[in-house]
Amino acid sequence: MKALTSTRISIRWPPADAYEDADVTVLTSRSGYYVDVRAFNESSGRRGELESVAAGRKEFLPGGKARWTQFLSSAPPLPGNAEESTSVPHPDDPAHVLETGHMRHPDTGLDAPFEEVWKDVEADEGVRVLVLEREDGQGWVVVVGDKWVGVEQGQGWATAEADWDSESWVVTRTTGDAKGMGGVVPLPGEQLRVGDVRQVGAARWVVREI
């Protein structure tokens, strides 16, 4: 599969209308590792607060279906620790993707059907993709080209997002104590191999994909 940078356009919990109260970014590697960060936007009245975060692995199934297995999640997982969804080109706008399935409703905590509209940008074949896992399993970072997104669980949840500006990584958004994640992401020219370890303070990060 191609690595993806995904931005959510809207969410709908039928029969209610679609809306968007969060800035949602998901980076997915070529082998399906992903980090999903959802922070409330200004329209919610809770700008900057985390709605939810997750990291895991996406498996593609026949018929446009996908299974999402979570390694970390701020929301209690559904039974089986996996969610399934179906994605198709949006019938009204083929430039966007319509994803449908079931997940935990943030207000009720119950399993509910959803519809999400996404803008997906596929990475070209030569674009660098990198996945790092904190050795204790409590942190994940996915790099796709000139963007990375990371999440850590400690005393609370910490997230960070950054863009490459031709000379350095520029952090564009953080929540919680995200200081350790910036140091783990290498400069574009640095050579790494799967299994390499990067030390950031007391934390050790293992390269899982490159």
C-alpha cells in the first residue's frame, strides 16, 4: 500500500447531520502502521484539547474494507481491540473518501455507526516513510515525507506534529509533555535500518519500518 497523509473533513453519527469540531490528522505507513491525533478546534469551544489519540496497524481486507488494530488508544477499545470500516470514493466528491463503520461514540461511550469524510494524500514511491516505537510500547511516531505525528502515554497523553521546512523539523502542534518526541525523529539524510535504536533521554525508540 502507499503511505497516506489523511485529514478529516467531517464526521456524522446517523441520523444526525455531519459536522467537524476537531483537527484530525492520521499518518499511515506503507505497511499500515498509523498514528491518529484528534484535537478539538475552535468551533468546539475546547480548542487545543485532545478528543482522542490512537496508534496501531491498519490491515486491508477485500471489498474496500479495513481492520484497525490499536496498540495505544485514549478511548476504551471495542471488543477484540479492533475496528473495521469501509472506504469508497465520496459519491458527491470523488476527490474525498467516505469511510463508514462502527466505533465508540465520544459522548455516549457506546458502539455506534459513523460516516467520516477524508482528504487522503498518497505518498510517492520515493518519499521517505519511517515508523518508530518506544521500546516499552508506550509511544509511536510515524513520518511520511515532510510531516511526522507522534503520541506517547505516560502520566497523561502527549502528542506532537511537525513539518519539515527545508532545514529543520518545525513543531506545529503539541499537547501534554511532548518534549521527548522531537528528538527521536531524524533529519532526512540520516541513514537508519529496521531495528536501530535511538536514545532520547531515558527513552529508547526502535525503528519498526523504513
